[in-house]
Amino acid sequence: MYDLISHWFANGTFLTVYMTFLVILLFGPMIWLSRWYHRNIGKTDGGRRLQAWQRHNPAGTAGGLDAAVDIERGDYGQNAKRMQRRVYWFVCYWVIAVAVFGGIAIYFMPSA
């Protein structure tokens, strides 16, 4: 099995397709997640309050973690809390997928 996969990675076409897939895997899900979040968070009063807080407290400020704690506590409503948990799980699965497919590429990449 190792020889077969090594043979695939030695093929330039396969390598190009695989690396293209890996780049799409790196950026595509995060672009989708961002669009999904921004499209849905403002549908409730709590979500709109959260957006107002985010506009006045940029992500680089120390208060970013405070917002996550407030959301988890339910200060911005159950919809925001559910969305936050979905984002956490989505990112967790995304990191695993990137690690697996990136690891495969690193392991089987032909040496120069």
C-alpha cells in the first residue's frame, strides 16, 4: 500500500490535483464558515447585540475571550450559544482534516 501511494505522489498530475485540493481544504471551509456566521448571527436580538459589541471591540483586543465566555453563559441568547458551539466543532473537524491530508502530503511527498 505504501508503494502504491508513493507512486501516486510521484506522478506530477496527481500531486498537482492533491495540492490544489489541500489549498481548497485550507481556505474553503473557513470562507464558508465566515459567510454562514455573518449571515445568521444577526437574525436574533442577542446576535445583533453581539455584533454591536464586536464592532466596538475588535478581535485583537483583550475582550475577545470575554465575549466567548459571555456567549457560552447565554448572555446573547441560545441562538448565539448554539452557533458558537457549532463553530467550535466545525473548526475542530477542519483542523483534523487539514492535519490528516497535510500529513499525508508531507509523508509521501517525493524528496527533491
